[in-house]
Amino acid sequence: MFAICNLAIIPLRVEPSDRSEIVSQVLFGEHFEILEKLNQWSKIKLQFDDYEGWVDSKQYQTISEKSFKSLSKDAIILNSDLVEYVTNPSNILLPITLGASLSFLNHSEINIENFEFEGMKTTGIKPKSDLITTAFMYLNAPYLWGGKTPFGIDCSGFTQMVYKLNGFKLLRDASQQSTQGDALSFIEESEAGDLAFFDNEEGKIIHVGIIMDNNYIIHASGKVRIDRLDHLGIYNAEQNRHTHRLRVIKKII
């Protein structure tokens, strides 16, 4: 079975329970495969990044396999404003967030409430320089484990969405993203838009941020914020200490 998210944001959980940890979110218009059903829950795999988890079966609309495959081949079209809305002929208004998918609008057979959209859209690959402009749209968004929106976002959700809005695909978790791209030997080799990854004492990648010019980094820690970056890691001037230990810098684009 296949489906599409017909609500603004739905939680993606580790286990089939409302009490289970939220590991990510499914945004409006994202489509996915249903792998398993258990009572009121469905285990899904998102088409964009193959991320898996459990969602409430009342929080999506099923679509045909033909529609799923057609959507998967099409260029991704996304809402490019912080908050917008879709409407239908019955004057039902549904708010959607930055990065919500609107690709289904080009498929008449996918009828999500006959919704229409009149806001700003983005599609296709953008210049690397646009990554930082997009990243600033999330500035001061509160940190939320599993979050993918300006109303709550985690470190890898932040980098994934910034890249997605500019036409590039990143995997969901920081550890997964660290397997992409080419490693750089020195910070001096990096450019604005490259990714910096940070590890813990066990050597596990636990954090990621987007490098800016002049040795700054924008990342989600408490909130989406800007800090200094050096060969040791992220230096937080407010705390007067390094908060994250640098492991590797990757050039994705």
C-alpha cells in the first residue's frame, strides 16, 4: 500500500504507540510506502529518504501504486514560505509549513480535499550560495528532537530541510548524512554550505551544522543559532566554551 500525508505535520515514531519516541515528522504532501499495519498504526517508509517509523493510520490518505511511482519520478515542488495554507472549494483552510510538498497538485487523480495553493513554491537545484539564505529562514527555531519545521527542528532535520529546499537530497540522521559527500582535511578548505559533523566521546556522530563564511556555523542546539567554528569544534561565546567536538567536514555539493 501507498499513501500521502494530508495533514500539516504528523509524528513519525519508533514504536506503534502514542507514547513512543518521535524520531521525525512527515510534512504535508510527503508520500510513502506502508510496510506493515498493526491495530491503528502503520509502519511506513518515506519515499524521499527511505526513513522508517510508525504513524497513526488515521493521519494519511492512501494512493495508488501508480500515483506513488509517478510522484516519485516528478520534480519535487515545495512551499517556500515560513507558513502558508492550502484551501478547497468548501473554504476549508489548512496551514502548511516551510518545506511542505506540493508535487501532488500536478496529479489530478490524487484528490486531497481538492486543495489548491496560491503561495510561493520552489523546485529544482539552486546555487550553493542559496543554502545560507534558506538556513536563515529557520534562525531561532526551537530545538525539537525529530522536528523538521520552523516551529521545532533538530540538527539533522535542519540540514536536511535546508538542502531539500535547494534541490539536494540528504539522509535524515546526522550519522547517515556523515556518509555522504567528500571529506575535507582542513576548515580552510570549506565553503559556505558545507556540512560539519561532531561526535561524542564514543566517536559516534551526534551533531551536524552548516558552515558559513568567516568561520561561523549555523546549527540547531537549543535553537537554530550561529556560533564560531574552529579546528576543535563549535565555540559558544555565551557559554565561553566549546560545546561540540569537530569530527569531519563534508562537501556535499
